[in-house]
Amino acid sequence: MQHFDLEFVPEIIADATAPNVATHDLIWTDDGLVLTQDGELPSKAALDLMASQLKDYGTPWVGVGRYHHKKNAKQNFLVRSMWCSDSNIWTEQGFELVPLRTLLHRQSTEEFSVMSRACQLAEWVRSHRFCGRCGRATSFMSGERGLQCQECHFIEYPRISPAMMVLVKKENQILLARHVRSKDGYYTALAGFLEAGENIEDAIIREVYEEVGLTVANPRYFGSQAWPFPHSLMISFTADYVEGDIKLDTNEIADAIWFGANDARPLLPPNVSIARRLIDTHWPSA
């Protein structure tokens, strides 16, 4: 895919149908992002030819944000996104459908940030075209990123699900785990969603004990990343081992190992992920 060399221009853009605006158009399906066989976004001409199908199977375009090229701030354009419910209309025309997880390995951190935002917003529009309270149609709000019911005026905002990630440290070792649902077999930090009424620090202590049977303390914030699977905010920490022996929750964790300075690195998450940055930053030194 063409590489973005962009900077985000802060601005809330909901309705992305304004005419005569230069756009980069991202179309998502259940099977992935629509790209040409050369890995490029569909051209305007190609989308014009698919206009009737987009009307039948696509959600309204949603504005992801305005960006400009770092080397030329005057080249300001809109990134917009939509969800299409029919994958076949694209493959029949020779397009490729690339899963978002595959893009993790192809894009830079900045590029993946654009993809993440675009996918989450397209999913938001797809999931909230009708009001969750009364069932009537929703429409974009002006000046605010919200979808408002035309009947009862209930507002649906993009859903964000906070999740914690923690790298447990024990003297000069770190704990990495391989999750049961990991398709790639990565070893990574422990992670889990927050429960209702729970703060992040309590979630860290609970998740570590539930997944590997260890007691930890002193959580320290490292960083965060929007994680579009499908709409998480991953908030990462380190924490100190206190006591316990590894006892796996085999429904969640396939393996968990302490790694030291002289141990070979296992298969780790992609470079663009907050998990990889967390691990690289805290890998034990010799």
C-alpha cells in the first residue's frame, strides 16, 4: 500500500461527503481493507464505477481526519472510511482484501495509526446506523463525533474499550506469555479488559493472578495505543513480582516463561505494537 508520510491536522470531521475535497478512501469489509493487486487504495475512477454497489452495501462515509504531507503542509486532504457488507463485489472486480492484522506487519506506527482510526470509525458507523434505544435512524452530528437518533435524540459515540497490559519484572527477568487465541504464536505481556467499576491498577493485579497465579505490586505506567480489535485502548504498565509460582489459566494462556538477559528472544509482537515497545524497552540487560 502507498505509504503515508503525514501529520494529523486536529479537527473533528463526521460527515465526509463534502464535494471537491481531495481524499484517501479506505473501504473495509469483514475480510479486510480493499486494495488493488498492487497494494494501493482504489482510485476515484474505480469508486465511481462502484457507486451503485457502495450505495447498496456501504455505510455512509465517515471522516477519519485531515492530514497533510510532512514535506508540504499545503497538500491537505481528507482521509475517509466506510464499511461495505459485501466482500464479493470487490474480489469479483479483482481487488484484494487485506485483514487489519496483516497490515500490522506492513505499515509504520504512523500509518497503522491512520488505519486503526479509520477501521474503528467505519465499524462505529456500521454498528450504530440505528438507535440502540428506540431503533430509529441516526445521523451525523455537526461539530461533534457522534451519531444522534432523529427521533429520541439519543447520541452514540465511538465505542472505546480500555484494556490493561502489564510486563511483570522479577529481578533481571521479565515474564512473557503465549495466549491460547494467538494465531501467530507471539510471546507478549499479559493483558486484559477492565471490568465495570474497576480501576487500571486493580485490573493489573487481578489479571496477573487470574492468568498466571502470581502476585504483583507497584504498577508503573509505560504508554498507550489505540488497538482496533475491534475498539480497544491498550494501556501498558510494568509491575514488580511479589510472590507465587506460575500457574496457568489454560483457557487463556498456553505458556508463560521468565526471560533473562542471556535467553534467546522468542517470537515477539510486531514493531508497531505497544507490546513490542514495552518488551524492547525493558528486555533484561546483561
